[in-house]
Amino acid sequence: MKYSIPIILSVLLTGCFPKDKIVTPRDIDIFEIPYSIYENQVWFNLHDMSVISYNSYLDWDLGFESDSTSHHIILNSSKIMHAGNTGSTDFAGITTNICDTMLFDSSTGNLDMTAIGDWADFSDPKNPVYPGHVYIIDLGADNSGNAFGFKKIVFEKYDNKSYDIHFSNLDGTDEHTFRVQTDPQRKFTLFSFRDGGKVMPIQPPDADWDICFTQYSTILFDDNGIATPYLVRGAFLNPDGTTAAADSVNSFYTTGINNIYDYTLSSAQDAIGYDWKVYSNGTYSVRPDLFYIIRDKNDEYYKLKFTGYYNSSGARGYPSFQIVNLSMSENP
């Protein structure tokens, strides 16, 4: 098994960088995320224009789909996690990573493109089939490149809105069974392998947030044209109804509510993503031509334009932006 996990844009650089040059907006406040997205996931509510909560990106490992008839399982891409299906049901007999291919989740949030994939057959909801295959979970690494190791796991069944799982280290130590009781207020119930397994209610209920500012892995092409997972920093949309479109042609300041039908909004989780900024000569700068139209799950429309990536002390990872609720404002 071979795969490369480079970290994009020199995440190990140290020192302070100058704050991005900001064009002062016309009567539009600038909001700054107060917590570093190199260390945290920051949950933001558009209507209130406020941070709802934040947590360390290290706090969870798996997410179990909780609010639908589907039963997908996702990885925490903030740690560049990978997973592979051994195809074997011999839990005790697997003591090394025997997977030829380790996969990662698509940064788009497409649930048909997850690393764990179809862990059971739910085509007949009354009689699901559970193969009991052993999966290998690569727990990824921190921002200094320190690996967290591996787990082996069997997703045993889904019953009464709960997932039963059985997991251990590859050598069989730290073995546990655990029932993940899902929370229907959240698209995914987050889970950590630590301390024998625990549910982590750190993500706000779906109704409370619209954007998560976070680091995550996505596919970029290296110098040899090989598609490779890289670690980037940016913004994820709430998959429970928030959509967005990018605009690099029109003016942020003159775009109003009457223009929203000119846009085709995307439900992709990374529709905003990371490329509202560029990296050159040791520093980041925000693209001055780019802004976003966003619709939240309540059908309110916003326009958002990033203005910076550094805080007042020169530390990177603190996005700032101008934001206007178009549904509550008059045309400019």
C-alpha cells in the first residue's frame, strides 16, 4: 500500500505575515473569525452573523448519518483520514493493514463518494444485510505530521437509530464494542475512538449553523499531474440546505436581491471551499475579484466577500469577510 499525504502550502511555516490589504467597504461591516482554523472548526450562523461554537479539529473521527433513511459514515477529513475495506470478516486475524487501496471522502460532501462506502445493503429496509467486513481506518495526522495510527473496525448493524460497532488497534489491543446513538437534529452524529469510544456533540444542530470554517483534505494535482489529497483551509456549507455560487465577474457592492436569479447555486459542501485566497512568496492574499451568493435553509440570500486571512497580530488562519443579508436589505 502506497499513498502520499503532502500538506499544501507550507503549513509548517512559522513567523508572522502581514495582514492582507483590505479595501474598505461602503457601509458594510467586516466580520473576523476569532479562532484559528488551523486548530479549530468554527460554526457560523448567517442570519445572526455570529459564531455559534468552535471545537478542535482533533475532537472526532467518524460521522454517522443521523437524519435520513440513509446510513452513510464519513471520516474527519480535517486529519486527512483514509479508510479501506479488507473484504474479510476475520476481525481477530487481521493484525496489519492488508488493504491495497486506502480511500478518502470527497470534499464535495457527495455521500456516494465516501471511503467507507456501502458497509451494508439497505436495499430492503426491513431486511438489511450486514456483511461484517473489517475496515482499516487510518486516523490521519496532526498539522506537524505526527501520525495517529490505525484502527480496525466492523460496522455490525444499524437498529433503532443506532449503529453498533466493534473496533480495536490493529494488534487487537484496546478492543471495544460501542453503540452510537444518533441525534436526528444533526446530519451526522460525530464519534471519537478515544477512551473506548464516545459520541461528541460538538457540531451544532443543523438548524443553527450555515458555514463551518475548517481545514479539510481535497484532491489537487501535484507537479506530475497525479491526483493527491492535500490539506487546505476554507469553508464548508451545511449539507442540510445551504447552497452557494461564486462570482468573479460582477461587483460585490452593486449586486442585490434582484440579481440572485442569475446564479446557479451549488449544494456541494465545498462550494465556497478554500480558493478564495492564493499563496505566493510566503504569504496569503485574498482574491479581490471573488465573492459568493449564499442561500440558507430558510431561503434567505446573502452576499459574502472575503477580505483577509490574518488577524491583527499577523497570525494566519483567521478569515475575515464582508457579509450582507440581501433578503433584508434594499438594492444598493
